[in-house]
Amino acid sequence: MYYSRAELVDMGFKTLGENVFIDKRTPIDFPHKISLGNNIKIGSFCILSGDIVLKDNVRIASYVFLSGSSVGIEVGNYVCIASGTKVLTGSDDYSGEFHSSPWLDASLTRPEYKKICIHDHAIIGTNSVLLPGAEIAEGVAVGALSLIKTKTQPYKIYAGVPAAVIKDRKKDFVEKLKANLYIYIYNSYEFCNADLFCKYGKKMLFARFAVLLDTGMAIVPLKRIVMP
């Protein structure tokens, strides 16, 4: 069971795109700090907290924890995050120089906060952990149960604790996505070629508004299209 559109609007997200599905068993902390793009699906028992940006076509599976704190988590287009993954922008000091108890004076602790970015077309395997400052480059695949704490290289496959490059990741799926760029108009159940949409888009009559992404399938809530 997902929140209705009205319920999502009432939550007061910073931005809220179209075609957003969030399971009702997922609590949303501080929605005014969360920006959601178009075509978002978030499973059950997730936790979203702090500054978070999810762009378009993002899938968050069940039991994922996104802790953006004040520094933020930014998730790009066409990203999939598998169940049980933790994305943590904050961490305590483990060196022994400082304590980790939240009940002590601030001078006795030294928590660290760094932004985490997950770029377009990345996939994060189940139960992986991203620590403060991690950056998942475009097209990266992270194997299950992996630990990422630094920057990664585009279109590589990482696995392990700490994660290391296993091999290159093919780009075939991106090329297929570009080759099959169509606009699906779900209100009228019609299809039009993306090239025509780009050419005549400004002359269309919109019942609501259109969403055109760079690649892949874009869901467009239109009730009428006029082509010359």
C-alpha cells in the first residue's frame, strides 16, 4: 500500500515530482528537506532522514537507510539501491582520540559528516554500506555486502570490504536505453516517437505538464497532444 498523491503533497516535501510511490510502512523524517523527482519508488520499512535529493527514475528497495544529516545525499537518474543498504553521511571517531557518546560535551567528541553522491545508472547491491564522503560514479555496480568509503571510477564493478574494482562494467544497457527512447502517455495510452516530441514539444497542448528525460522511458501525464 502506497501513500496517495494527496498524502504525499500534505507531507510537504521540498520538491515532489510525478509518479512517486512510497510504501506506507516507510516513515519520512523532515520531508521539507527531501527532494523527489519523477518516477520514484520506495519500498517498505525504509528510513529517509536529513537532506536528500532523489532525481528521476530511482528505485529504493525495502529496508534501505538514507541518512543525509545536514550535508546531504544526492542520488542521480536511473539509480537502483537494493534492500538493506545503508547510506551514512555521519560517523563517530574510532581512533580513540575522542569519545562517541552523545551525552558528553562536544569538546570530547568529533563526529564526521560528508556528503554522499550516487551518480546516474549506478546500482548498489543488497546490504552494502556507504560511509561519509563515498562517491558512486556514473554506471558503477556495487556488489552485495560491500563497503564504500571513497570515490569510485565510472562504469566499474566493485565488491568487498573495503570494496575494490573487480572488472569493467559494460555500457550496453545505456545504449539500449537511448535507442529505445519513447514517451509513454499513460492518461491516453498512446505512444509517440521521442524525436517528434523533441521537435514539436513546444507546440503541444498540455493538460498538466510533461517530463522529458535525457534517456529511457519518461512517464508524461498528458491528456492531449497536438502535432502539426
